[in-house]
Amino acid sequence: MKKILFIFLLISISTMIFSITLEEVQQAWDQQFPFDNVVTDFTFKVHRGTRIYEYTGESIQNNRDQELIEILSPPDDAGKMFYMEEDEIWVFDEECLLNLNGFELQESFLGSDLTYEEEISLFILMNDSKIEIYQDDPKEDFFVIKAIRKRAGKNIINYALYYVYRENNNNVFKLDLYNNQNILYKRITLSDYRDFNGVQIPFYQKVQDMLVKKNYTEVIIDKVEINKALPPNKMDLYELQRSLHRGISPLLCK
């Protein structure tokens, strides 16, 4: 389990920064899918020096910040399921849902290039940041946007640089994260964008530890289907959300 939870940020980032323009930078942080269900088949590879861990899975997302992920391989992890809603994560433990938080989540993300705390820090930065043009050389085919946190306080990420193509639908192709010592320590790259009803989705994503460059994670999107009718054995995310927040879901672990 330690090496698979990172998929939440990488899949979710497609919904957050797929289209950024100079005029609507701030609004783009909160942009949502303009359709109901998005079903994604993916492969992800975790590189740790010379070791490679490979997984395949399926993700179901909607336009209410909900996501359900099922791991399909390898056999030892097949059938594991995770539900995420904004900054909360539930793990299916045999027959019920276990809500992870705090130290448990931090431990679970040790196999990832982005820890749970870093993921939440990035969410905070996206939702409460001051935006400025950091670099805009007309000779280059891209410009750079700097997002700085507005409020003082504890936050792992001090600021982020978004590298945005001028053409090609203003897609973000690189995101550099700087810590509180203003050191570049994580880099996310996005490529192979494809259009789905006007939404640009990157089919290749990479997260690299810039301090230990042999450690990185790749996500390859194998297939995307939108507005897909879910089969009867797939739970409705809206009903799951309601029951979890009311604390009456039969799936919740006692």
C-alpha cells in the first residue's frame, strides 16, 4: 500500500491545471470537469534507484472532487480500493472503509515522491495563492507563472512555478515546487495532452525528487472514457459521499 497512494495527486492534478490562461489564472485552479463520470485506466511505475514497482488500475472521477481507485495488478495488490474526497482518503480494508489521517497517511505515502502532507500543501497553495508572471520572454514558446502562498503559517511548499505553453491550449508542461528554504525539491512534468470535450488531459505524468534524482514516479494513462455509465457493481460516488459524511455507511469500519 505504501507505493500506490501517490496516484491520487497525479490523477487529480489533471483536473486542476489542465488549462491556464493569463487572464484567468486564478479561476483555473478550481476548474472542474464539465461532465459527470471520467473513467481512467492507468499504469504507474515507481522508480527507486535500480528498483521499479509497476501497478495498473482504474480510476473513476466526477465533477464533485470525488475519486474512486481500484488496483488491478500485481496480484498481491489486486482488488485494493481507495476513495478520495478533497483532502480526505478512505481505504477499503477487507469489507469496510477505513478513514486514514495524520500519521497513518504520512506513513502510507512513504513510497511516493509526494507525501500526503505535500499533497495537502499543494492543495492549499492552489486554493489560496498570489499569482504573478515570473518569466515572459517573447522569444520563448512558454511563460512561467509563480504561485506564492498568501498567508503565513506552516506549509511545506513555499511557492510553485508553472511552465505554460503559449500555444497548444496553454497547457502546463512543468510544475516546480520550492520548499521553505526556497530550494527546488520536487518537479512534476505533464505531456501527451489529448482533448476530451474541450478538456486537455495529460496522458503522461512524472514526479521527480530533485534532491535524489534516481527516485521518480511515472503515470501513463492507457484509456479515458467520459460520461460512461457505470456498471451495477460500481458504487455511486454521490451516495457514498452522503453516507460517509452522515456516518451511517455500512461500509465504514467500526
